[in-house]
Amino acid sequence: MMEQIQLTLKDKAWARWTVLILVASMMFFAYMFVDVMSPLATLLNDAYGWDKGDFGTYAAGEYLLNVFGFLILAGIILDKMGSRFTGLLSAALMVLGAGIKFLGIYFVDYTNSVAWLNSWWTDMPGSAKIAMFGFMIFGCGCEMAGTTVSKILAKWFKGKEMALAMGLEMAIARLGVFAVMWIAPLLSNRFAVAGQGSVIAPFAFCACLLVVGLLNFFVFTLMDRKYDNQLVAIGEVAAEHDSEDEFHLSDLGKIFTSKMFWLVALLCVLYYSAIFPFQRFAPNFLEETLGIDNESASRLFSFFPILAMVLTPFLGAFLDFRGKGASMLMLGAVIMVVCHLCFAFLLPVVSSKVLAVSLIAVLGVSFSLVPAALWPSVPKIIDEKILGSAYCLIFWVQNIGLCLVPMLIGSLREATGSYLVPMIVFSSFGVIAFLLAILLKAEDRKKGYGLELPNKK
């Protein structure tokens, strides 16, 4: 009887997996919005006057405010205010940023109501400037949401299927990349005007989905509040703490002085800098390398998350029951290096769609191994009460790379006229990430953090 009273929502499988679906769907819609412009790069150039440099600068806008301190603030908000408040705030920021971006693209180019933007600041088109500003606001919400979801899953799946849950969340989110690579060109062609595809239609569709994500997270907050009330009722946490341990700004020093934190953060920024910026340019890269149209190139690249979606949950389960997290980080980095080198030197020579899809799918395997091992490892090296700040600080370091690399790649692409040098740059990131993974495994062996041990107790 007493054992029954001690059960909470977290102990009920249907409840914790419902939580996973609610928060993962929000990230699914966010990932769709992030890449909705990627399949439309050529159209943006033809109809809106965006060159490769403009597109790279626009893409960097997603991370700009995060680099200049917002993510640090987000971590403090998350640890002080809790997951419910922070998640709703992040979802609202994504919707606000999408709205600004829509107004910029639609009104600047269709009514010329703010045409002065074309001559202000840089020679970027006015639509690109407003879109970049909206993307900055969206990016604050998206990155804050990513860290919040990680902390939510660590809370609801601690001692249970944590790596599996995080793996499934990442798989669902990446399904958004696959979906938008197909949906965006279809909607663009369906609502074409005078033979020219529409940017507004796919963009507006993805923006509406963000509102659905906000509503889903609101439903989660109701479940999470009930779970916290149960914890208070059984005396597991004090009522005044609302299930969040007391947080002090001085606790951030524990993060900054952790060698393991910096190894994880640097590995993260180098690895993701070779993945997400590549996603922005990949459809155009395939279009030019294989000599195909943009819609076909987008569909080819849509296979990138397929193996990642399939493998990530299994890899998460493997981590839960068998461990080997640090070893998986090393393997993922090696696979990424090989894929980017093949993109640089082999694909332009062979010019095969089959080879392109194979390389894209194998790169997806790498994108399964590294995140599946990386994010469940953070709770093993960081105290739970500052876990939100730790995730946000890792994302902050990551965002520095994600902000600068698209601009670098866009500039290199314009300067060299090809994608050879950019692919070599991506490969070099993977080599350094591999070396950091070796150091991480050595430090874990020395200090015993348990990165190679199973998660499930």
C-alpha cells in the first residue's frame, strides 16, 4: 500500500512518454522552421537578390544574440525559474521571431514599404536584414528550448530510459529536417506565381506549426506541475522550492572550472559546426555538384536524418544498458571526417546520386552517434541544480561556432567559386573533435565520471 502511495507520474510509463511526445513535437516544428529556407536558396537568389554571402549571414543570425550572452541568461532563467516558465518563454520567442521574419520577407519585397532598408547597414537586401533579425529572435527561443527539453527529459527519465528518451527526442526533431526538405519545395511550387516559386507559402506553413508547438508545451506544463505537486506530497522536495534546488550565481563557477565541461563544450562546438552549417548549404552544394535542380537536391539531402532517426533510439538504448558513451563520440567524429572528405574530393569526380545519398545517410549515422552519447553524458559531470546552466553554456559555446561558420562558409564559397575549401574546413573540425573525444575518454578513465558506464540503474 505504501509503495503505491509513493508512485508518481514519472513512474507511469504512459505519462513520461507522453511528456516526451509533447516536448519533442515542439522541437520537430522548430527544426522544420530552422531549415525551411535551405531548399529555397536558389529561389531567394533569383527572386529576392540574396547571394551566397547574404544567405550565410542570414543563417548566422539564428545564433547571434545567443553568442552575445542570451544563452547564459537563458541558463540562469532555467535554473532559477524552472522548466515550465522557460519552455513557454522559449516557445513564445520562436513564434515572435517567426512573425517578424514573415513581415520582413512579405512586406519588404511585396510592398516596398521599408525600401530604405536596402541601403542601410550593409548592401544586403532589406528582406534579408529583417529576416535575419526575426531569425535572431527565433534562435534565442530555439536554443533555449533545446536546453530546456534536455533538462526536462533528465528530470522525467532519471534512473530510467534517459538516453533512449533523449535519442528519441533527437530523432523526432530531425524528422523535421526530412519533412521540410520535401514540404518546402512542394508548397513553393504549389503556390507559384507567374512560374516563380513561392517563399511565403512554405514559410507561413512552418510558422503556424510553431504555434501548435507552443500549445503542446502548455499541455506539458500541466502534467509537470502535477508531478511536482506529487513530489511535494510525498516529501521528496520542499514545497517552496517547487522541485528546483536553490540556485546561486556563484554556482556557475563550478561549471567554468570543470575540465570535463570544457572538453564536452569544445567537442560540441566543433562537431555541430560541421553539421548544421553544412545543412544550410547542402541543397545548393548538391545542386551545383550533381547538376540537378534545387527541388531534386533538397529531396536527396532529405535522407540525411533518416538513418539518424532510425539509429538514435537504438544507440540511446545501448547507452542505457551497455554504456560506451565516450567511445561513440570518437567513432562519430571519424565518420564525419570521412564523409566530408568524400564530399570534397570524391563526389565531384563521380557525380553520382547514389553516392551522394549514401554519403548523406552515413553522415546521418555520425549525427546519431555523437548527440546520442553527448547529451546524456552531461548529467554525469554536472550537479543537477546547475544542469540547466551547464546545458545553456554548452549551447552558448556551440552557438559561437554556429554563428561564425555560416558566414565563413558563405565567404569562402563566394571567394573560391566552389565548395572544395568549405568541405575541407568541415573535415578539419571533425579531426579536432576526434582528438577532444580521446582526451574526454582519458579524463573519464582517470576521474571515474562513468561516461563509459550504462545509464539505467
